[in-house]
Amino acid sequence: MKMTTQNKKPKHLTLFNAVHPLCLYVITFVISGLLFAETANAQDRTITLDEAIKLGLDNSKVLKLSQSKIDQAVSEYKQAKDQALPTGKVSYGYNHAEIPANRLAFGAESFNLPNRADAYLGILSLNQTIFAGNKLKYARESTDLLTQVARLDVDNDKDQITYDIISSYYGLYKVLQSKKVVDQNLSTIDGQIKQAQRFFDQGIVTKNDVLRFQLQRSNIQLNGIDLETNRRIINYNLNVLLGLPEGTQLNIAQITEADRQVAPLSNYLDTAVTNRPEFKQFDLRTKVAETNIKSIRANTLPTLAASVAGYYVDANINPIPKSGNFITPLSAGLTLSWNFGSLWTNKNKVTEAKIEREQTVINKSITFDRVKDEVNQDYQNYTMALEKIKLLQTSIEQAGENNKILESKYKSNIASATDRADAETLLYQAQINLELAKADAGLAYYTLLKSTGKINK
């Protein structure tokens, strides 16, 4: 009855149903050939996740920039230490004077100066600050703390780069696994097309039944084209991250994820507080703010400095020293100074420094809340991904059993080609979903590690 109904369709509709899937099949075949043509000439490389992370970290320009910031902070720390060293200065100069009016009168007496005069003056001085309210000590402490902050910036950048590599690696794995499922289903449906063609030749099924399988094959091929496009994009981006030649075609072996026991959420929250670089940085910045307060308060204290100086004075036109023509005074002294005006001009600066310290404490509290939300979200996503895998494994078993039943019914001419194609599609989709869910669970695990600060530990 069903076959009779199909044979009564208008001829132009039957022709359209025959031509449309065949044209689609040809178009997808041509596009697939163009997309895969370049792949044969690319350099293949199978890479593990550990190799990818090591390559990415070794070649990261971001980490190199971060390292230069550490070098800059170390240089500033050394400069702060240099401020405690004595300062020295030496100078030597020649002066020539013309004296047109050279007579001085003091009442009845007068005094004549020479018409011109020459002098050489040399000065050698050494100065050392003995006490300046410990401001030099606070400067050293502050720059040392900022150097530690810069080192933690590198740890933070390293974690982010590692996660970006893992994310791209799993993205490529998902595409490659999906392509394997596509290839497997194409092979299966090719067998079904041959079988349907034999049934058609025997008059068991109609031409439309054959065309339905051909149309299903074309749709799978179109999905494969989309996957190949995504693979190229992810592959290129991963090559850039790893510092590999842009034409390298990366292959990933099967990722075998060990069974991981999920600990209580509180364990991950405690781990995040202990290991996240941000919290360590806030603690250091709080110490920097406290040191800054001490340094500003030191402005109200007196300063004691010692100095030693030696002079060479020669009034002879001959630059070469000659006995009896020059003197060499030597001096040493202590200088105690106090800018007592800072007693009333410094208090607002101290207040501002205290506000900056409070802002650091508040920012740490805000970050703590944000990290708790982040860890909780990543924890829930990971546990959900594991549950999803269990459900999809069950759905694959159900879809596989359903496919076997309909395959048997179709061979016995009990089920229609539509029912048979739908069963294949359900199994095909379940297989893809399971592979993607496994990859999503792996990435969710590393996302949880990143949020707890242990992705590189």
C-alpha cells in the first residue's frame, strides 16, 4: 500500500526527488575534495598534551614580556639599595678674571688689585646619609615586595597560557573525534546504500528509499565539511600558541582520562585560597601599602648626614702645581636638619596612604567572593559533565539496540526507509555527543584546576 502510494506521485516531483539529492551529493563531494586537497601536503605531527604545554610555555611571548617585568622590578630594587651608598663628586675648573677697575679707596688709603687674575679650583667631596627616618630602608622593602608581586604575575600568566593551550588542544580533539564518527557513519551508510540499491533492483523498495540514504550521506558529508573548517582554524591557532610552523597539521592520540574522584566543594575552595596568585599578591600589596605609610610618616623626622671634602686652590696661571702657589683645605662635618613644617603638612598624605591600604584589603575581599563563585561554577560544570557522560553512554546503548531492531525490520520490509534512516541518525548523533561530552569533561576538569590555582602544580 505504501509503495503504491509513492508510485502515484507526479513525475515532476519524482524527478525532483531523484535529482536534488544527487546534485547535493556531487556538490558536497567536490567541496570535500577542495578542502582536503591541501591536507595531504601538510606536515603531520602527533602531539601529547604535556608536549603541547611545554612547547607553549617555552615559546610564549607573553611569558617573555612578564619575565622582562621581573627584571625591571629587580633593577628597581637594586637602585633602591644603591640609595644607601655614599655619594661622591669631584670637579676641577679654571677661572680667568679681567679687572678694569682695580683700585679700592678706603678714606685716605687706597688698595690696587691686579689688572687680571687666574685661579684653578679643585673639589673632592664625599657625602653619606646616616639617618633619614628609615626612608631608605622602607624604599628597599617596598621594591622587594613589588618584585615578588611581579614574579606572581608570571605565575598568573603561566596559568592562563597553560589553560589556553589545553582549551585549544581539547577543541582540536573534539573536532578530530567528530570527524572519526563522520567517517565511520559514511562507511556504514555506503553499505546501506548498496543494500537499498539491491532491494530496488529486486523491486522490494522504491527509488525514493535509495535516495533517502543518499540524502542522509550528503548531510553527513556537509557536517564533515564544517568540521574540517573548524579543524583548520583551531589547528592554526594552536600552531601559533605552540610556536610551530603554521602549516603543521596536528594529530592527537586518544585522550585517556583517568577516573578522578570528585572531592567536596569546600576542598576546592580551600585550595583556591591557598594557591591562587591573586591572594598572595593582595597580601604583598597590603604590605607595600603599610610600608608606604611608614615612609610618609618618616618625613616628619630629622635627617643626619656626614660629609668630607677636600679643595685645591691655585692662583698661578701655570696649571702644573708649584710649591708655595696653592693651598689644599680639608673639611669634615655633620649636618642635622629638620623640616618641622612636615608636622602639619604630612598628616593628609598619611591619611591618603591609609585609604590606599584599605582599598587593597577591600579588593582582596571582592576577589575572594569572585573566586568562590568561579570555583563553584567550575565544580558544578565538571560534576554535570561526568553525569552527562553516564547518561550518554546509556543513550548509545539504547540507540544501538533501536538501530539493530529497525535494521532487521527494514531487511524484512516491515519498517520504512525513513524509520531506518532516523535510527541511524539517532545512533550517529549519540556517538558524536558522547565524544564531545568526554572532551568537555576533560576540559571542565582543567578549568576547575585553573580556578583553584593548581593547573601547573
